[in-house]
Amino acid sequence: MDTLPLETLQHIFQLACTDGAYTGCSLSLVSHAVRTIACTARFHSVSLDASLHRLQVFVDLYQRECDLGQKYKPRVRHLHVSFPFIPPRNPRASDLQPTATPEYLSAAQTLFQLVAADLVTLVVQFTNGGSMNLPLIARPFPHLLEATFVGVQDFRTLLSTSEDANSATPLFPVMSHVYVVPSRRPGALCLPFWAANAPRATHLSVSRAEDHLEEISAAVGVRVRLERSWYRMNVDWDRDPGPPSPPTFELPLTPTYPSVRHLLVQPGPGPVGARCGNAWMGHNQRRLGLRQMGRSCRAIGVEVVEAEALVYGKSIYETVRHGWLARINDSGDAMGFLGAVAHRR
């Protein structure tokens, strides 16, 4: 190691530090010399379970490393942060939960201010369903290429009070891949927000897509009329959907998200209980609508991939984290990590 150029060693360390910071922490314990050389790559990828203590400790550590005045500054290129639900010690008390305190909010905002200039991939997960009000974003992310958001109820709540959701300056000017796992609430997908703040995104991935069918269809400029066979309970989703419907002579729609040319849609798990009743009728109707949208999209040159449906009892949070790790070294122009489990319709 003593004979290798410094730049070569740093490149090797960067290739190794793609596991969410475990290797970076290990390198820092080898020796003072290795710790110094690995300074830039040590925080190359960070996976943070942002409990009250861990978040503050990491922010303090990263600030300290950045302020040491070293020639090579640490840079977080890939960040996965999970904001957990932390119940208050006294459930009957009116106090805010720890993740809603001014101290926690300040630490979270400081984290995003420190990493905004260097991030390439980002995952933000709210494990409590996104009911927290955490205005994290206060400045643009000039190099961010891929972002995943899970469980956010309203993406506008991620903006600090100084930022306008409809600002003329996009927050993610070069982002190409957006993956969103919204709630079932109407409007939770917030595609106008993404169209304004990620105007160059070409790949859009949406889980629970059947609950946001109209908004997704409008984004790419196609019409969807739900098929009359929606009442079927047991639909073979792996069968060939057959030829597209005959063309209709209607004026084309203006897409609300014109940069999107690749869609990956993942259906939700469906209603709980037996596969019968109005709930399942509506679910199957919307899934057939996804099929129809896919055929219409291909007719105008938009690629559509349908991923395997979500499954009850299988944590999407861990799936997202593993997918993020897999994508760190994958610079291909693919649909994202869900493409590995997707099958074309």
C-alpha cells in the first residue's frame, strides 16, 4: 500500500465504501494514515436510521470531519435515511414526539444542508407513515440523479419555509430517476411537485400505482377508460393482455410531466380479506386500468414496465434499502432497482 499513489488508494476506498458506511467505519480504525487517506471515501455511502441520538451523533461527526481543514474533504454521495416513529415516554402527555422537537428538526435540516451539494442518490423513508412534519429541503441538489421517497403524505411538507414548491428554480435540476411510494390518499403522489422540481426526469416509478391511475396517465398524456370487465374477481395477471384497443379519434392530451418516457408501475397488495366484495371489484378495475394505460403509453412511445405487486407482511422499507445498495454501483440507464423484479406487460 505504501507504493500506490494517493489518488489510486482513494479510488479503491471509494469503490469499497458502497455498503452504507460499514466499510468506511472499518477503514477509519486501521491506522491514522489510512483514516486520513480514506477521509474522502469514508462517507461515500451512508445508511442512517435517524433516531434522536444517532442523527445528532452523525451530524456532529460529519461537521467535525468537514471542519478539520484537511486537503481532502469527506463527501456523502449516496444517502439512505430512515426517520422512525419514536413514541413519547408518556403517551398521555401533550408533548411532541422526539422527532418533532426543534432539536431534532435542526439536526435533520443540518444533515441535508451538509450533503445537498454532493449527493448522487437519495432515499428518504418515513416508517411512521409520513405524518411527521419535517421541512428538510432548503436548497437545490445540483448533482442528485436518483431519489426515492417512501411514506411521505405530502411532499410539500419536506420544503423549508424559505422554499416555494412552485419556485422557478428546480430543486433537482439533473435528476433522471424518481421513485415514489405514496399513501393511498388522493393527490399523495404530487406529480405537479415533481414536474416542477425534477423537470429532466425520464424514469418515473410508482408503487400502489393503481390508486393514482388518473394522475400517472395525465403525466404522460394518455386517456384511460376503465374496462367493463372490472367485476372479475380472479384475474390472471400473468396472461397476455392481447392486442391494443382500436384507436379512437380524439385529440391527444398534453402531458403534465412531458420529460417522462419510462414508467415502472407497481400495484398495491389489494384489500385485506377474501377476494370478493366491492373493495376487490374496485381494486381489479384499477389494475385492469393499469394494463390499458400501458397499451396506450406504448402507442405513443412511452415504455411501461409492471413490477410484481406489493405483498402484505413484506416490509417495503428493507426492500428499498437493499435496492438502493444495489444501485450505488449501477450507473446504467435502467428503471431503477425495481426493474430487477419487474416483468414486461
